[in-house]
Amino acid sequence: MAKLQSLDPNTPMFAQLKEKTGPIVLANTFVVPKERTEAFLALFHRQAEFMKAQPGFVSLRMHKGTAGSELLMNVAVWESTEALAAALGSPEFQRMAAEFPEDVVSYPHIFEQIDA
């Protein structure tokens, strides 16, 4: 399973999931060793197909860092934290999450849109 780290140590993801709000954006930055990128993306694609079928899912995009970066970032929109929490807590998602290699590090964080 990938190592889960808090992007903001004062507000861990699991605390964010308890706040009932929406719509939300889940930005999840992954540090993936270059030799694992292809396998990581294949597993992520399977996971994304599962998430797309879950209630409350809106959209997602995966982004790759430039200039040889080992960073990948998933940006997913959900109707609510409750919908995201239900999807993340499902046994199927948990099985897929356990397949990610331990040398992958994940930095998930939930955001709300604000007007600029």
C-alpha cells in the first residue's frame, strides 16, 4: 500500500472527510519512482474506473510533472465529502489501494472552490 502523508499536517485528510461540505476537489499528489510509473498508472486507471461509477463522482484528471519529475497529481471533483468518504471506504477501493507499492507516497488534500 502507498504511504499516505498529510499535505497540511494541521489538517489531515481523514479530518477533512468528517466535514460535511461540497462540492469538493480532491487533489492527490503522488511521488512515484520512474520505474514504477507505468504499473502505477495501470492500477490508477482501474481505480479511476471504479470511482467514476460511484454516487457523487463528478470528474477526474491525472497530471504528470514536467522535466523528468516523479510527481503525478490526480484532481477529482466530488459532490460532497460524504460521497468521497463512501467511495474511499468501500471494500473494492480498499483492495485496489492495497495494491499500490509501498515506495509510492501519496499526499491527498480536499479543497472547496472559492471565488477569485
